[in-house]
Amino acid sequence: MYEAFGAVVTDPTVEFKLFFPDNAKDPSQYTSGGLPRIARLQVTGDFQSQIGGTDWDYIHALDMTKSAHPSGWLYTWTIPSLPDGFYQY
């Protein structure tokens, strides 16, 4: 399951995915520590200039969207068209 997370590239689309397991939704997940109390999760990098922003601009970083996952919570952000290249995030 975990190999589907991170920066997933399906030319020319890039989808950033970050997963947090939730023991209450799936007992096979972590049993201690609880869920993080995340108010906002963003992605930034040297790709931002390619989509109309400024690279490494933390103030205007892309807000990831939280959604339910069968085993926890999934945060995502999709860039529909990113030129080929090597990008850091």
C-alpha cells in the first residue's frame, strides 16, 4: 500500500500524497501515539515556478487536501501539467 504515496507521476500529472494511519479506522495500523494534530499541510519545492509561483515560497505553498482513507487519512495535491524535469519538494 505505501508505495503509492509520495510524489506520484503520471505524465504530465503529478500528485503529492501523504498518508497518516489511524488505528481507529484500521486496527492493523499503529496502536500508540494517536493521530497528529495537523491544522494545515503544504507542499513546496522548485517546481512552483513552473505553475505560476515562486520556487520554495513557503508562504504561498500549496495546501494539501485532507480526505478519508480506509486505513487512515490521506493528504493530496495535484498538479495537472508539469513539464518534464527533475524537481525537489
